[in-house]
Amino acid sequence: MSQYAILNPATGETVKEYPTISDGELSAAIAAADDAHSSSSSSSTVAERADLIRKVAQLHAERRETLAEIIVREMGKPVEQALGEVDFCVAIYEYYADNAEEFLKDEPIELLDGEGTAIIRRCSIGALIGIMPWNFPYYQVARFAGPNLILGNTVLLKPAPQCPESAEAIQAMYLDAGFPEGAYVNIFATNDQVADVIADPRIRGVSLTGSERAGAAVAEIAGRNLKKVVLELGGSDPFILLGTKDLDEAVGAAVEARLDNSGQACNAAKRFIVADELYDQFLEGFTAGMTAAEPGDPTAEDAVMGPLSSALAADRLQDQLDRAVEQGAKIVAGGGRSDNYFKSTVLVDVSPDNDAYREEFFGPIASVFRVGSEEEAIELANDTSFGLGSFVFTDDPEQAERVADSLDTGMVFVNGVGLDGAELPFGGVKRSGFGRELGRYGMEEFVNKKLIRVVK
């Protein structure tokens, strides 16, 4: 079977296979991206490219239902969540179209000595490669490609092997919006071919969203070739509950934070750290909420969870769960599996010597911990190699500030979940990667901040 194929995780059906790009086709794609940068960046303005991105947003809106159907088929996303992903892409593209000129305008520098002027001019750097995951096939591309194409960079896009149809749909929208040939090019490439692309001197930067293992491999190649790289990797985000006037609301937020995309999100809450006086009630409510969410047909309008993305993903999660229990963790709810459908599962008694304490569960499994103090909660939250996002629930504003300042993560959300926005920078620290996407900071990653100093 081809590396690139639609293998419907809900049915097990192989829908369609796609050929891997040949070395000759890949060479032509790199040349096209390089040529498009040389020609389009000098012959078009930021405003003109922003107008093209606005058209990309419009095409997402017009093709909303079709786009959603594709990723339901490719990776099992519940249909309402798939539609929501497309809608978020519209917001991202429109945000950059609306704000790009302001973000990229010349920045004057006040001189300490001498006559004349000095400015920072933000310029494109060239062709980039984006290596994208399967869990959010449209959203991940939007937050990488949108700002960079407005900036004037061009994009080679390597999609996840199980998402070739959505990749083709995205490329079609860029072309239909009026971007020139070569500005955005899909490459159905092997890992070895991707390594060659990164090493090619015409490629000026690399963005990867994926696993720690993939991030380390890409960063090594990029570093060896002195290429800028942005990495958005895994997460084991803590959900810290220290106080609340509405426990039911906090429990509902916790369930929502764990089960988005059937639990397959890097920035989902995965470790639930609860103050002693709230623990028993929280665990009871959380367990009820988790088990009430049954996996089912992702095409159903009321589907909360679908299957995991593949048999391999389900097998990996099952192995993690089995090892966790063997090493002393206790299942208080869930734990069942049927093919690629995995029941929501709640674990307790996960000790520091258990593999589950250190690993990321990429599926609907939650670990719940009891703590006796704010300090213990912070220590436990930070006791991980990951540092992507975090959630803090408390009615004490001063406590919220203290805890937020103390968390070793790239993002902290206080008293709310699902608060991501096109304007809010996204990224982490430690083994969750480096660099930022979205917001103004997402447009600053692959840019030449060129100093222009003029005396007369």
C-alpha cells in the first residue's frame, strides 16, 4: 500500500491511495517554490497578498461542508468538530488579512547618536517547508501558511500520510484564490525526501507540528544545515483545580478540555490536579462526565467522540494503558476498546515511577491527582518534560496570578478552556518545542528583520 492513503478509521476501509512524489517531481516543486518567491515577493505587495488570503478564507467558508466531510473520512473527527475546525481557519486567514499591513509596517528606531534615520523592515526570507500532522489537517496549515504567504514566503507542504485528500483540497483553494504556481505546493514525500528538502539551500526554514521524535529528527537536520526551525510538539497539559464556587462548571470544563478531537490534541488537558477538599466530588463528577461521552459514528451530528485516527494510534494507546495498570495505576472508569473506538478512561494512583506519569496519552485517557497545597500542585504540574499549555481554576485572583507565573509552560488559561484564538500566540517550552504560531508572533518567525540605516 502507498504511504499516502485514506484509511477510514471508522470503518477500516481503504478509500484511496496516492502515489509518493518522485525525486524529479520533488526537485521541480522546490524550484517552483524558489522561483515563485523570487518573482511574487518583488512584484506584489503585502496588501495584494492579504487580499489573496482573504479569498482563501472565503473559499473555506464556501466549501465548509465538503472540507469537513474529508477529514471525518481521513481521521475520524466528529463532523461538528470538523466544521468548527474549518470555521477557525476562516477566522485565522481573515485575522492575518486584516492585520498584516500593521504587523509588517516599517519600525523606526530612535538613534542614540548621529544623523539620519534607521528602520526595521520586515521582509520574506524565501521558500519554507511545513511538515504537518493529521489531527487538525486544515487548522495546522492555516496558522503556518497564511501569515507566511502574506509575508511573501512560499510554502512546500508535507501533509500527514493519512491526510492526502484534505491536502489536495487546501492546495486547490490557494490556486483558486489566485496564488501563482509554486507559491503553495503539496509534496507527498517520504521522510528521506523531506530530509533532502530541508538540506536544500533554497529552503530557508522549517515548521513541524508532530511528535517529539519527529521534532528531534527535523531539528537535527535543520541545525546541521543552519536553517530556522519552529517546532510544536507534544504536551501533557495540567488542569489545576484549587478552588471554585461552581464545581459542576469546573467538571464540565475538565471533560471538555480532555475530550476535544476524541482526546487527540497536543494542548488538551491530560493531567487533572485537584485540591484535597475538592478531589472526591470532582472525581465523581468527572468520571460521570467522561463515561457519558461514548465514542460513535463521527458522521452523526451529535457525535462527541469518534474513533481514534488509526489502528496504530489505538494500539499505541492500548499499550500505554496496559502498562499503566501493570505498574500500579487504577482504572476508575472506562478502559474498553472496540477496533479503533476507545472508551473515555479515568486513571488514579499514577505514581512517579509509572510510565504513565511521564508519557503523553494521545486519546481519551485522563489521570487525576490529589494535592494538599498550591505549592504541591505547582510542583506536580511542572514535573514533566513537556511545557505546552496549562489550565488553572480558582476563585482567588491573586492565587491565579501566582500559579500562572509559576507554571513552566508556554500558555496558561485561567478559569476557562477552549479559549484559543487567531490573535493568541500558540507554542510551548521544554520538549513541547519552541517558536510560536498565531497572533502577531506567528508572523515574526520566518521574517528578515532588516535594518536600513540612512545618513542622508
